[in-house]
Amino acid sequence: MNRRERLMASLRGEPVDRPPVSFYEIDGYQDTENPDPFNIYSHPSWKPLIELARVRTDRIVRAGVPFKNAPPDPVAELTRSESHTDTQGSRFTTTTIQAGKRVLTGRWRQDPDVNTTWTLEHFLKDEDDIKAWLDLPEAPLGGEPDVAAFLDREKKLGEEGIAMIDSGDPLCSAATLFEMGQFTVVAMTEPELFCRIMDRFARSYWYQTEAIAKALPGRLWRICGPEYASEPYLPPHLFREYVVPYDKPMVDSIQRSGGFARIHCHGRLKAVLDHIAATGCMGLDPIEPPPQGDLELIAVRQKVGSQMTLFGNLEASDIENLEPAAFEKKILKAIREGTSGKGRGFVLMPSSCPYGRVLSARSLANYEKMIECIERI
């Protein structure tokens, strides 16, 4: 089988010659030549891993799908952003939204040696901010998916893998308006108010998901956000309230068009796995092993493996911290449990990837060990 065939067969629950293997974020598309100071992949230590991903993994390349010809968003006229770089090379961005008499402010920092963006200030800090945000004019629905870049990426991938449509969900967008502690307080104590925030995001997500699924049928999607409602952040009944009714319409749109909806949910799954299954999704990642998660992969396979292709369940911290011999035991356990008994399919994959500018020799050796183990099958 070629790499694309292997992945598609795994999604459909068909027999494969061996389980696919993915390095998740590291998909072979990272730009090692771009001199941008915030591009960590320009460091020479990354080049062997990116080439390994390009040549030897079953490539799942994440891609967004923008909209064109959309009606103007009235909030854009109320929004201002500015950025500056300090003497240490860190980039600071401040965005303000004029919401009636209130000014909602968000601030972010990006450091040149770390591939992440830190939120220093969140837009919504109290109930008055929430009400002002809810009073902002809502962008009208409209426009159509601009699929040209996605189709070009698929064409370039050819038989090497598949392009995956990457999406947030209403919970993801709503939760990130708050500092994490404030989010949990509002979500637990003001559920009606919090649902009003989610409803506003949901209208756009549902419209755009339906349009993209029709324009690009039969593709794999990743939906991020449900983990915000998992333990220890929120109790399971709120996961049911904030995930199932909001994500199920997205899943339904994707799968009506022959696609495969994959829910992304880090951390503890035991108390919410039934709720994830209730969305109807056909995939789940990254299924973190204990102690980061609270279920072994074999238990997830037995409970929902007939419904979902499972992606996991190697912990990113183990890639950086374990010696290859110890990491090999984790790899073999994941392969054994992910393919045991009956089930749709299994893709060997880590939960994340290193995000520092310099990739350690140990991390590279552990990625190489993943390839070595999967190709022995």
C-alpha cells in the first residue's frame, strides 16, 4: 500500500499492511530555509526529523480552509491591533475592540526560540465585559470556501499522505476569550451566559463546516476544543452540555459528505468518552496514556474502537525525556493495544511535538525509533 491508501483504509476501517505512523505537527511541510527569527525549524537540528517525516511517515498535513466573498464583519471596524519587538527579540501584540463604552483588550507574546504564543491578557475579564462583547454586532453569514490552496496541497502530497482540515469548535473559541481560571468559574456558575457566547460562535462554525464539507467531501477533519470541558477543568455533565450539542452538528455535516470527523481531546477521557462518542465522530486523538490521561489505550479501543479510528498514544514528553530503549517499550505497547481485537483502525502518533528551537539528539532518536518499530511489523 502507498501511504495515502494506508491512511484512507485506516479511516474506513479496512485492512492495512501495517498501522500508519504520523509525527503529528511534524509533517514534512516545515520550512527549514525561512530566516524569520520566529521560525524555530530553521535551526539545523530540525532538518533530519523533517526529512524523516516527509520520506517515511504516513503524512497527515493540517490545513485550514479560508472563506472568500464573505460579507464584511462589522467588528473589524471596531478592532485595532499593533505589534512591537523588544530588545530580547520577543514580539508583543495588543488588540483592542471598542465594545460600546468599554474597550476589550487582548495581549500576546511570542518568543523567537519557542514555537508558541503566550496570552498575557484575555479579552473578557468580568460579566460587564461579557455583556459588552455579546452586544457587539454579529457578522452576517455568507461567502464560500476558498479550496484552491487545499487542493494544491493534496496534489503535491500525492501518494505520500492526506491533507486534513483543521478546525476549532464553539467551546474552543469561547474559552479562549477568558483566562483559564475565569473561564471555569463562568462556565460553572453562569451556564446560560456562557451558552450565549457559544451560540454566537456556533452559527458561524455550523455554516462554514457545512459549506466546506460539501466543497471538500470525503476528507479527514480535526476538531479542537472539547478538552476545555474535560476534567479537572469542568465536571462531565458540562462536557455533555458544552460539547455534544455544539460539535455534533459539525460532525454530522462532515460525515454526511463522506468525511471523517476526528475529535481532539487531551487529558482525562474516562468520564467523557461516552459523550465524545455521542457526537458521532469517527476519530479520536491523542489518547494520552496515564498519568497524563486516565485510560489505557486498550480500554479506549474496547469501548469505542468500533466507532472511531484511534490516533495516539505516545506522550510528547516521553519523546524528549526517555532513552530510546525505554521509549521503544512505550511504542510497542501502543501498537499492541491500538491494534488488539476488533476496531476501525489505529494510527501511531505522539500527543504533540517539541517546541524549542534546538531539537535534541535524544528526541530525534526516539522519532527514528517510532519508524523502526512500525516498519518491523
